[in-house]
Amino acid sequence: MKNILPLSSILFFLIAFFSIKGNSQTTTVENGPIKKSLVLFTQKSSANSFNYDKYMADGVFWGHMIHNSIDSDVAMNNWAADVENRVTNGEYFFGRIEFDWGWRWMIDFMNDPGSYWAQDLNGNNILWSGIIHNGQAHSWQSHHGPEFLEWLKYQVDRIDLAPITHLMIDSQTSASRTLHWLGGDFSVHSMNNFRDYLKDKYTTAELSALDINDIDNFNYRNFLVGKGYTLNSYKQQALSIAGNIPLYHDFVYFQRQALNNVMDELFDYIDTKRPGIAIGATTNLIEPRGFIFSERQTYLAGEFFHLHDANTSPPFRPMLHFKAAEALDKTLIYFPYPDAFAALYDRSAPRQARGWIAQAYAMGSIFTIPENIWLGGGYPVWSPGWQVYADLYEFVSDNSELLDDYKAVSNVALAYSVYASLLESSMDGSPTSRQTLQNLVEDNISFDLKIFGDPDQPIAPTTEQLEPYDAVVTDSDVQYLTTNQNAILNSAGAKVVSINTPNAITQRLSWKIDVLSGNTVSNNLISALPRKSSKNDAAPYALHLLNRKYNSSDDEAQTHNNISIKIPEATFPNTITGAKLHRPNKTSLDLVLETDNSGLTTLNIGTFDSFWGIIELTHSGSLSTNETNLDTQKITMHPNPSNEFIMLSGLNSSENNISITDIFGKVVMQLPNIKDKGIIDIQNLSSGIYVVKIMNNNAVIDTKKLIKKN
């Protein structure tokens, strides 16, 4: 298994500090992002020692508790013992709190579980699987009512029996989904709480204008039925917030607010049990029907739809999610919905997903390992085999220094309207926004997403945040911005350019990277994504190459010949001085730089037949290898695991400063002036996972994961 960096800094809107209480000590750490080179098994069933070695994996992401009877201390203690063994062996384990998957737990916990199913306009429970447990049919859950939060807190209590390293909350299957797609939630708790919401929001006169004359006895379901709505007519109009259903805007924002309140209270409770633990939740930042966001989140999680035909690989659809996560300085960890891999199973095309994995990591997100994949009802669990994907994850591990803390280098801002997605039935933004993104990507225009919220939460970038960009690109969704949002957008003046005038966009750009096949610009074949470290100006620049064409006949990336990359001088802050191409399972190649009088650098790639490549670009601001040992492959630490001493070999000077931190980021040891092969005594450390950080001249030159044994 590979090196692990501590959880580090940067939150959305503010930096939040939390108190961390271990078994015997209390300290303060920053609740910061998960590193972008993590390699995680999707679930525990595939996380055996053989696969850990093959995939260079760090841990398990979907760390479910047992499927039944979490109230059984015997069963839960057995589960906790397994987790403890994994963590002691140096694995991360993301404990998972559930909405839908834990429906049996909910039935066993609640006094009246029947009142916690979402109901449609006819008053019927909205079925999920329909499987019966203790007399209750598995249905969609309503997140309203006092016992729902208490049930989630109970899950926290039970999962706290195990020494989980991170926490993940699967919160996407709530009533805020059912009201759009499935006919409700008109359950008793939802109706009572919606009545209180309206009562708090509107005056008596305003309620009367909305045709509500007796708010104390108001019931939204009866209100709609009285106006002639049927289940079918409601469902047809509810797909869009502009469906003209009376009070529907309020109903949508009420459902979202209620879910956000539940989650915020849950986060507060978690901090009473495991203060400062890294928390992620299935947060859809570009589609505001569900849980939106909390600054307490350390990272983001999700399951997304993937187009999976041969002509759209890797798919553009999840890229809005990647861009939204990077806009918030949060690492996104995700896996596709089952239909994507079911399609690959049907076509015996597992290697097509290599492009999906590559695209996620190249854009700063994490794609969990496709092993023992649940494909949905009627399909077997599919294990394509480690030979299909392991070299990709080993590539991530080997190039972690070119992934962690790296962000896109962009000179274009894309104005994104959250409200536009409420006008559609999709979870992946509006069709307009997806097409705009595709146009930018296929022209190799590097952009950042700037999120403009809906009228209920009208967040917007500041004028100062738009100022650094050469162009601010809009599309027809700009019509849904509020007056204040439009004022901010218009403050960018002539920089604001429509996607419908592509020449006007490129004319404003101070630089644009182009991919050529022969002498023909072929940006649609290979995406070239420039990135740089956000924390170390001396670190190499990275240019990710994503093969956008898939050959279904042999289940491989298409081969492109006579490929070259043209990089204008203004792309990066410093002058490029060297280039090396890294590809999975292939020897790295030194590339020749050809720079003309204008500063345009051409890199001749030749044949490119991989799904993914990373060009490592050294530059005039890079530290030389005499100043720091940038070749992390030469520094080794042994023995590891260890219970007494460790030794670092490959240090180039005697001025190396060593710090050792626990998984919460607390520095437990600091050692100055460590020489090559110096002995470090770790006997006083408690057993567990630590990070050894090696610094020289105030620059981090390597990190190593240390497993301290008893």
C-alpha cells in the first residue's frame, strides 16, 4: 500500500477548526480535503490482501455495517473487530451511515416505521424493492419526523463501536428526490412540517393570496387534490420546478431545507462522538433537489449516471460534478450507478471503464475500484479481475505527487446556473450546461466552474473572483440568474462571452493548448488538461492527456499517430524547461522541447494509444535535485510496519527535517537535521497509522505512510 498524506486545509467559504479527541489526548486540526491520489475499494468484499497489493490500495470506501440486526452487540462487535484489524494493518475504513441500504435498521429502530415512508398524492407508500421485513415493505424514506434524525444518530452510536478512519453518509435517497420523480412526499410528517414552514414564511394575508385560508388545518395533499390534481398529472408537472403546480416552489425548498437541517444536526452529533472525523456525504452540487452542502464536510461523495456507449467514452456527463467539487476545494469520491457497468458486462467490454477512471483522477476526483461490482437486479456480481484496472491504480500511486493538491490551470470561467437544473428531470445539470461543457472540452479550453445558486440560495462568485479570467462563458441558462447575480456577471464587462460565439471566446484568450494530429488541430481526440500544485510553486506542472476515443472492436483506447501538443508561453507562470510523459504500465519518455520565438512550446508525442498519460513539466521555478530530492522513488523507509525503530534511506543531505503526524493531522514527533540512514525511535508512539513527512529547505520532498505495531 502507498504513502498517505494527512488530512489538510481549505474549506468552502471559511476554514473550520475542530477539536480531535483520541483515546487519550485532545488536539486541534484543520478539517481539510482528502488527498486526490487515494485508491479505495468500493466495498469490503474485494478488499483482500492480494487485491491490496495489486491495486496499491489505501482502504475501503463503502464501509457498510452488517446488513441486518445492528442492534445485536455480538454481531456488531464481530464487525468492529474486523474493522479494527484492517485499520491496525494500515487500511483506511470509511464507515457508512445509510438512508436506503439501512431500511431494515430503520424498521427495527422506529416505533412507527410506517409513518416514515414517503407517500404519493394518492396516499400510497412509494415502493423501493417491496421486500417485506417485520411486516413493512421496503419503500422510499421520508426524512421528516422526530425519529428519523434519532435513527441516524443511532447509526452513529453503532458505527462508533469500530475505529473507522472516515465517515460517509449516503443521503441521496430522501423525500427530496421522491417529490420530483415518484409522486410525493405527502406523508403525515411531511404534511405537518410543510404547514409549519408556510406558517413561518408567510403572513395571513399572503397565505390568503395563495388560497390558504386556514393554515392551522392546512394539508398540501388535500389542497392539490381539491384543485383537481391526480397522481399522473402531478408527476408529469413535478419533473420541473416550473411545472406550475401551486406552492411547488415552496414544497421543493421546504424539502431541501428540512433535509439540510437534519444533516447539520447529524454532523453536530457526530462531533460529540468523534470530534473532527473526516465526513463526506452524497452531495449533488449541480442539482439542488437533495442535500446541498455543509462546511463541515471534509470531502464529497456520490453515485452518478454514466453514458456508456462506445461513442461517449470517457463520458462528459460526470465532468460537471468534478468541476463543481474543485470549485469548492473538495475531493469527490464516486462510483457510477449500476447500469453503466451492467452495459459493459453485456458487451464484455470491461476495459472501456479505464477511460472513466482516468478522467476522474485527471480532473481531481477519485473513482473507487471496480471489483465485485453490483450491477443491479437480475445480474450477478461482476469481478472483471485485477488485470483490467490494477495498473491504472498503480499509476495513480506512482504519480501521487502530480495529483495531490493539484488544481486546474484555467483562463476561462463557466457561469453555471443551478436553477436551470431544477427545470429539468436530470441529476446532472441542464442539457444546455452539459452541451456547453462538452463544447469547451472538445476545443481544449481549460475552464473553472462558477456556481450561481437558485433563488432560494442565490450564491454567486464575487466580482474579484471573476477578474483573473480572460473570458466568462455563458449559455442560454443565464436567463435564470437573479438580478443581483446578473449584476455580478455583468461586472466582468467584455469578458462575458456566449458559448454560441466560439470565435469570440478564443479571441479573448491569452493562451490555449492545442492537440495536433499531423498538422491538423484535433482537440476532440485527446483532451490536454493543465494542472499545477496549489501549495508548492516549485512543484512540476502536470498536463493530463485523456484519450477521448474508444475502440469497441478490441475494447481498447484508439490509437492516434503523429500527435503533438502546443503549449503557449502564458499557460503557466514559469518557463517550461523539461517534459516527461508517464503512462500506465509503460516506460516514461523524455520529450524534446521545441520552442519558437513567440514562446510557443511544441511537444512531439508521436503515437498515443493509452487511455491516459501525464506529462510532467519541469520549469524555471523548479528546485533542482541538488536542493531537494524530488525523485521520491529513491527515498525508502524500513522496516514498515515497525514497533521500535525506522530508518530513512536515500536522503541527499543532513538538513532534512522530519515530522510524524497521526491520521487526524496532529504532529506527534518533530526531528531536525536527520541524516541518511539515521535511526528514528518510534517506541513511544501508540499503534496505528502515521504519516512521515520529509522536508528540506522548507519544501516537502516526500511523505511515507508508517504503520506502528504494538
